[in-house]
Amino acid sequence: MSDHPRRSGDGRAVHATHGEPPSRPGVSASGAAGPGGHGAGREVRTGPAGEDLADAAVPALGPETATEAEAEVEGLRAELAERSDQLLRLAADFENFRRRKAQELTDRGRYASEEAALALLPVLDNLRRAVGHSAGDGGGQQLLEGLRMVLIQFEQALTAIGVEPVETVGARFDPSVHQAIGGEESDEVSEDTVVAELQPGYRLHDRLLRPALVQVVHPRHGRTAIAEPEF
């Protein structure tokens, strides 16, 4: 055995310590590989049997675990679909509610004058009767003309708030707007026809305020009976 000291690559002497195993290039005393060695910079962890835990494979999901995961995903999808359907129904219900309220507001404004119109109709009836009686007496021409002017203005005022008279004489009898007080048979008509108006009826826009009191002529031998009201 030579006593000459070993020399490193740069010419310096290397003295070995008795009892210490010579170190290997690239491996530190702790067993971790240094720069240039295998597994550089990696911390080596070992298990009870000395195996490298860092290289242990991650266990794969078993068939039962995968099935449970798929079932959970399907359950979440079904719940999402149900929630979406509920939201759609709620949106449809809200839209119907909005339209209904809008229609109610429109009708409220449209028929706000209904009570006023009903209160004015008896006054108009009395005014019309006064004009009729004045014409029959043959006197008071100026009073008659004044009453006629008031009558015309009254009717114009009702028209301005949407009140229109129901068509009567010569019209086909309509039980939805006419109330028959009397009737007779005739060969000159092919359907029930109004021949006289006893009291006018009125509409407020498309709503009936009161029916017209009328006399009706219907075909002889019961060819066409007076129609019943339709609801």
C-alpha cells in the first residue's frame, strides 16, 4: 500500500480519514445525490421496507367509487334541470301576472266613468220625456227648442265619456242588449226584429250599462223563436 497521498484533479493532496469510507463523486454523506448525480435536488423518503415513497404510484379509483361519482354527477344534472324548469315556470307565471295587472289597470281607466254615466241616464230620460210632452202640447216653442238643445248637449257629453246608445228599431233582436216587453207575429219578417223602443239602452265602450226596453216582431207560425241570451 503506497503512503503517497492521493491528489485531486487540481493537484491538491487528499487525505483519507481512517474508518471513513471514501465518498463517491456526486453523492453527499446524507445519501442525497449532489449536483450532477442521479436525483439531484430530490429529498429521498423511504418506507418501513426501505422503498422510495416518492416513486409510489397514486392508487386508481375502483369500479364502485367511479360508479358512485357518476351517480352523483347524474343527480346534480337532474337537480339542475329541475331548478331550470322551476325558474321557467316562475317566469311564465310572472309574465301572466304582469299582463293581467296591466289589463286591469287599462279597464279601470277605461270604465272609471261607469258610475257617473249610470247616474246621468235617468236625468237624460226625464229630459227626453219633457221634450216629448212639450211637442205634444203645441205651445212653448221656445221652451221646446231650449230643451232640445239641452238634450243634444247631454247626449254629446255622454258620447265624450264613451257612452253610446244601443241600436234598436229595425235591428235584429239581440237578448244580450235588448229586453223584450211585448211582441207579435208578422209575415213581413224572417227573424225576430225590434219595432219599437220604450226606453233606450246604453253601452260604455264595449260594456253594457243597461239593456234597451223594446217591442219585438217575430215570424208567424214560429218559424224562428226569440233567441235566448248567450253566456
